[in-house]
Amino acid sequence: MAELPEGHMGDGFFATSLSKVVGLARKNSIWPLPFATSCCGIEFMATMGSHYDLSRFGSERVGFSPRQCDLLMVMGTIAKKMGPVVKQVYLQMAEPRWVIAVGACASSGGIFDTYSVLQGIDQVIPVDVYVPGCPPRPEAIIDGVMRIQDLVEKESIRRRDSDQYRGLLESYGIQ
């Protein structure tokens, strides 16, 4: 059961700000888009299974169309040739959108310090949460989703219209 946002409660009514209600609704209805290329994807599959059950956190609807999802979960080694593909998938997602880099390879290139491996997906798209591990345990992936939920709940509905957010996207070459 979700906690009520702060507000005024009376006999038969509850009043709070629109931003808090929207944050509560978004927090508990995140639709993840898995972009899995290696062993971190297997750990994500375990996270979706009955033992760990990511559905408890409102993320049971895993989508494979970027236009219907709001959380991009990049898992595994991303080659430099895949960088533009990851960016295109990110751009096809509707606002608001969030990104989790799952595992050492997505976060920093991992053990693959070579010419062909992207040394972290934050070189092509902005990342909100990094999940460490090689591969990370399902508990760590769930913790990453919970950190995203905290960000989503506290985010103002007008943050995406701010000059700071536009500047962040422009630094990645995104209009």
C-alpha cells in the first residue's frame, strides 16, 4: 500500500498538491524497457521471476516498444556501434523518461577497456541510477528500481521544462 503524500485530510476528502499525486501515481506504475546485451540480462530475468518479483514495485508490465515505456534499463556490454542505437531508443521514449545503467559494463565499460566498447552509456544518454556489480544480483537491480521510484516520486511535474534539464539534454546533443 502506498503512503499518502503530505496534505490535508478531512471527513471524506484529502487535499494535496498535483505534483505529489502525479509523483505517487508515476512511482507505482513504472514500465521498464530492458535493453540487455549480456549476462546482466540474465540477472534481470531472475529479478522478474517469482522469487524476487519486481511486480511488487509496480513494474510488472515489461514493454519492448520504447514508445510505451518510461524506464530504460541498459544491461550489459554496449559496443560503440550500439551507442547510436541506445540513443535512438532513448529518443523514441516519451517524456518523462528515466535510465538505469545495470552492471559494470553499462556503467563504465567493465573489464572491457578496449577500442570497441563504450566506457559507460553516460557518454551517449543521461543516466539517473547506476547499479554496480558484474553481474549485479537481483537484489541490486530491485534496489536500483527503488532508487528510480524515489526520484520519480520527488520530481516536480515542471522539472522537465526547466532550463537546467534542457541544458542537460543539449550536452548530449538532444533537442
